[in-house]
Amino acid sequence: MNNKKKVMVIFGTRPEATKMCPVVQELKNHPEWFETKVVVTGQHREQLYQALSHFGIQPDVDLSLMRENQTLSYFTSAAISGLDQIILDDRPDMILIHGDTQTALCGGLAAFYHKIPVGHVEAGLRSHNKYSPWPEEVNRRIVDVVSDLLFAPTTIGKENLMKEGYSSDHIYVTGQTAVDAAIITNSAEYKFNETRLNSLVRHEGRIITMTAHRRENYGMPMEQMFNAIRRVVDEKPDVSVIYPVHLSPTVREAAYKKLSGHDRIHLLDPIEYPDMINLLSRSYLILSDSGGLQEETPVFNKPLVLMRDTTERPEAVTANAVYLAGTEESSIYDITTRLLTDTQLYDGMANARNPFGDGQASRRIVKILAHHFGFISNLPSEFEG
């Protein structure tokens, strides 16, 4: 069999880009098998292109859909409409989408409407609460329904899918492509693009890197997070906090109200992906409500205090790499203080095994695609977390 197959890769946000660019790179390493087209929706704009530039990838199509204060309804309708024509014109043999964003949802539905097979990278994640994370939990479930190849990062993802009735013949445990990307990106000689970080990371004390942006945490939960971190910094004179603040006006208003004016709390604008990865590797501790950071911090043996009530990545909690703290001020303050004072507790989390990957997920995914299309006879071995 020597006919190339057309693979269209669709994504739209920076997290998707960082996780899918290693897959795109691996696809492009095999031009004898695949003709690869990258389509971006522009769900994020500047941050998306920063990630693309880092991995040396130029999209073939950019729908440029991002609007100020865009609603989910606007973006969903615009993305499905825009992708519809692109898919109709190109007629790919396979469409790859990632995770649980609106772009992933729209890419999956648009492919389904044209009866194009779908491969879902990062399939099977579940929090089992449709409103947390919102709207991602419902998005990922819908994407799995329309997918033909389900690339689960861990065995838990595979088990979730099988419990819901998906055939094991279409589920592949690959590891997490975020691990591939983080390993590629981290460097001991790295110079930060955000110039303030070059001096901040040389702080003699301990650095806590913090992020907070989830919609379900807007309001009181986010205020309690910020109260907790301010208490910690007030009480620990060797601790500083670096917080790249999300562009959401709601997040920025709360963050600057609660955290500005402290000489050891550094509020930055959003930083580029390579800066974030190299900041994580140089931090002592991470506090976040992020999904993706749960996969990245174990790469660098950094404990993560997860400021959420649920997680769709329970592997990290089970492995003791992540502590699910909820959003109450007291619980966040208590566990953060303990990690700063209890060496045994800290070391136990820092030395936890990485349950998410070994840096080979992208190669597995591309080999599975090659097997699916008949280019190779054997499937790769699955990731064993």
C-alpha cells in the first residue's frame, strides 16, 4: 500500500497547540505515509501563535474566529460553519482533534457530519460532573462519541471509556503528549522571554508558581484562593509567588484586588509556553486550578496543590503527585503551609512516579495511525503508567 493518507489536525487554543504540535511534528516525519494539514480556529490568538512558533509549525488554514468577550454559542456556530467548508473542500482521510475545548467539539462534530473518521487525542478523561470543569466535561464526552480512534493517555482513561460501552478494539493507551512537549521544551540554559523572570527565578528563597483561571471558580472560590496564597506569603518570608494572570477581565480584577502591592507576589501578564514550562521546572511548588498543569508538574517532580473540587486526572492524585485541595481558603492554606514545612510530605509528592507519560506518546499515536491505514503490520506497545 503506497497511497498517502490525508490527515487534518484541528486545534484552536494554546494548550491544544502545545499538546498537538509534537504529534504534527511526528506526522511530518513520515511524509511517505501522511499528507498533513494543520487547521486552527483561532479560539485563542496571540497565545496560540506563540506555541506554534515555539514548535516551528505554520498552520495551513486559520479561521481567525476569536472575538472579544466571545460566547460559547458564537464560537461553536462560527467554528462548525467554518470547518464545514474546509472539510468539504479537502476531504481528509482522518481528522485529529484534542481534548475538550470548543474547537475539539466543533472539529469532531464537523467531521462527523461529513462522515470523516475522527481520532481523539486525550480521550476518556472524566470528572463525572458535567459542570466541573465547564464546559469541558460535556465537550470531551461528545467528542468521544463521534470518534473512531480513541487515544487514551492512561489506563484510567481506557477504563472510563470501556465502562461507557466503547470497544477496546478502538482504544489505545498512548501516554500524554503534554509530557512529550514538556520534555522537549525544558532546558537548563533557557533564557526567559519575559525578562523579569530571568531575575525572579534567581530568588534565594522558594518560588511558588500559581495559575487560576477556571470559569467555575469565578467569584468567591477565586477570592478564597487568593486570600490563602496571600496568607502564606505573609507568613513565609523566604517564599515568593509568580502568577501569570489570565487575560479574563474577571480574573484580573480579582487577582489585582487581592494580590497586588506585595513585594513578593509578582503578577505578570500571560507568559509564553516555553517560559511556563521552564518556570515550572525551577519552582518549589505549584498552585493551580489548571487541567494541563496536572500533567506537566510530575515531569519535573514538583508537587501541585490543585485548587478545584474535582479532577478529570485522578491518576495524579492517586500517584501522590497532586493534592486535590478544593477551593476553600483554609484547605488551600493548610496544605500549602504543610508542604513548605514538612519535608517528608514534600519529598513524598516530589518523588511520586509520573503517571502520564514517558515522552513517546506522539510516536505511538502516529504508529497507530500508520497501522490503521495499513502502512505497518504491528501496533506499538502501550504506555504503562
